[in-house]
Amino acid sequence: MNAVTLNWFDIGPLTAIPRRGARTVRTPRREIAVFRTADDQVFALENRCPHKGGPLSEGIVHGAKVTCPLHNWVIDLESGGATGEDHGCSRTFPVKIVDGHVFVEMTRAIAA
């Protein structure tokens, strides 16, 4: 039987992420892009466009969306889903801010 545990990782201060920009965090399994909007909302997605794997962290943040730098797909930062006529989804991760630091949650299965 597997139990699910929640793991929150401190990735640093909110001020280290530029407004309308991103910062990347490498984990053993993937690279995560943490985005900050102009109004200080923070979102975390796998740093891969669902289209052809482009680095979303290098895209343009506008509102609560990012445009992939490779083929201009627009990805919703809240859902990870492609918008418009495009289809696909990037994995999202819960985010919280505590005392000015950004925490990203990653879940892992542990054998019970």
C-alpha cells in the first residue's frame, strides 16, 4: 500500500523572481519553472511546453499566462493548459508564500 506525503520546498525569496519573469528549480526528476506575475501571483509548472518541450521559463509572462519561446503556444499558469486552439498541458505544482519565501509542493509516494 502507498501513502502520499506532501513536501514543501523553500526555493527562496519572492524578490529573487523578477516580476513578469521566472526562476527554475532542478529536481532529480524534472525542472520546474516558478513564475511571478506583475501583480505578484506565483505559479509553478514543469519547465516544458506541452507542444515540443520548449523552456517555458524563457517565455514571456503576460497576465496569468506564459508564451512559449519556441512556437508561441500560450500556457495558462494556473492550470498548465494550452489556450486557444492548442491542446496539451504542463504539470502544475502548488505554491505558497510564507514570510516572503516561495514554497513549492511536491508529492511523492512512499511504501507503507
